[in-house]
Amino acid sequence: MKMILAFVQPFKLEAVTRNLENMRHFPGMTVGSVRGFGREHSDLSPEANDEMVEDFSDKVQIQTVVHDDQVNFVVDAIAEAAHTGRYGDGMIFVVPVERTIRIATRHEGDRVV
């Protein structure tokens, strides 16, 4: 199984959600508002970077855990819905998941997701 972490523009959340909800057997997701900055700060001079340190961009963080055979479909669905072609569209990370446990039942493994 894999955890997919995506950081997208807030105005793209609805489109991403629609794409994921339309997927067969999509297990669900967690969404939160986050702020940060990316590569654009490294392209600035040190003086400008000092001035921009508080200029964070608003993003939405999406987290989901899916079976290995779903990863490419989920990544493609997020990327397609979040794409504008402009700098700052966001990032997607795919991370291995070692263990899952459903707290209510204490069931472990793939059947939890």
C-alpha cells in the first residue's frame, strides 16, 4: 500500500474531489489547509528572500492510502484535476505504508483500506 500526499491550489479541491469520488473503490481522503513556499524562494536573492519569508502560499493538503494497483490512477486523477499549467500548481508525493490498523476493530493489513 502507498500513502499519497498532494498539495494543490485551494480552488482546485472540488475538481480533485470529484475525480477521486468517481474512481471505483476509492477508500476516502483527508483534507487540510496548509501554508508554505517552494522553489520560488530559492530563485530570489538573499535580500529578497529575507523580505519574502512571511509570504507563504495557501494550499490544500490531500492524504489518502490506497492499494498499490490504484496508485497510478489516483495520482493521474489528482494531477489532471489540479493542473492549470502555471507555476504553483502543487506537488504529489507517493510514500510506502508499512502497516495499517483500524482502531475500532484492531484489524490490520490491506483489508483495512
